[in-house]
Amino acid sequence: MAAEGKATIDALHQFELVPALGEFGQTYMFSQSNLFMAIAVLVITFLMVAGMMRGAIVPGRLQALAETSYEFVHNMVVGQVGDEGKRYFPFVFCLFMFVLVGNMLGLIPYAFTFTSHIAVTFGLAALVFIVVTIVGLVIHGTHFFGYFFPEGAPKVLAPVIIPIEIISYLSRPISLSVRLFANMVAGHVMLIVFATFVVMIGSLGTIGYVGAVLPLAMNVALVGFELLVAFLQAYVFAILTSIYLHDAVHLH
């Protein structure tokens, strides 16, 4: 803890969970994370329903955004999985939009980034892992386990290849969740740090105002960078899900 009277930077306080709509019993709390997840679902639902309600030949902004989002994810899934991927498009689309809107909401002042919590990102990654495994088993049955030993590989290397492939397969939800979680946390910590620098330096008076220009410019640049990261992380999550589905469908 810093000495009394000295300014401190508490960049991790923003990730603490607090009751948003009160506590229910002794074990359940409806936190701001739950609240913003619900808001994200409402935003996505409004975008798709309101955007496609008119179905105009010349789309407005909302319809264009909805159609662009739909087409972008559809092309991604079909491009990675093939025509068989069309049946899995709704799943990937929901994941992409949920992560994207969650990332974007977190950039609004006083909002909460629920994708900055490993419990949320791991839950999404675990869902992807379970769905992909079920798809592989349903399509290929027990032949799905042949995925862990590539066709044509020397059988003498089976004791080495199979454990490596199993570990690699089981590590998917970990890498998928940590990548999203780490990027969201790192970006928001940097925003808080530079914003605090602006306030601390600006409080020094006239000289401080001049000195605060650089960290202020850095913070503005970071906001733009975080907008890009918010989209890229949603894209990476969706494209990796599509790649995993491709492996489950085609076993290679």
C-alpha cells in the first residue's frame, strides 16, 4: 500500500465483481459481469431484429451493419469448414457477436468488460471444445479418435505422437480462453495507467498541463488500438472455432 497522501494507480480495481442488482442468498450474486452479458445479448438481438426488419433493397446503416456482420461470419465459416460449415454458422456467429459486443461495451466509460474474466472466456472456450468434440464423434464415431494418430505416420512413433496430439487437443480451451482474457486485461490496464498519468501530471499546474499532453495522446491512441483489438480478438476466437470445426468434420 502506498504511503498516505501519495497518488496510486489501482489498475486492477476495474476487474472486481460487485453486486449489480443485489445478492440472492449467500452463494449467488448478480454482478456487473452478468448485467453486461445480458446487455450484450440485448444489443445483438436488437441489431439483428431491428436491422433486418425492413429488409430494404437499399439498406440503412443498421441493416447494413447487420448484413455485413452476417456475411462476414458466414464467409469465414464456409471458407474454413466448407459447405458443411453452414450448419454450424449460427453457433460461430453467436460466439463472434457475443465476444465482439462484450469487448466493445467494455470500452464505454464506467462499463464492464466481461471478457476480461477468465471464468467467462474459459466457459466460452469449453463450450467450443465440447461442441467440436461432439460434432467429431457424431460424424465419425469411434473413427474420430484416429485424429490423434495421423494417417500414414509410422506406427513405431505412436507412443510419442498420440500423447502429443491428445495434449495439444486438450490445450485448445486453455489457449483459446487465455488469449482473449489476457488481451482484454492488458489493454484495459494500459488505459487506466495512462489515464492516471494524465491526472497526476496535470495536477502539477501549468507545467503539468504541458507534460500531460504526451500521456493524453497515448491514451487516445490506445483507445483506437483497443477498438482494433476488440474486433481482432472476436475474429480470432471465431476463426479458431471454425478451424476446430474443420478438423472435427474432415479429421485433418
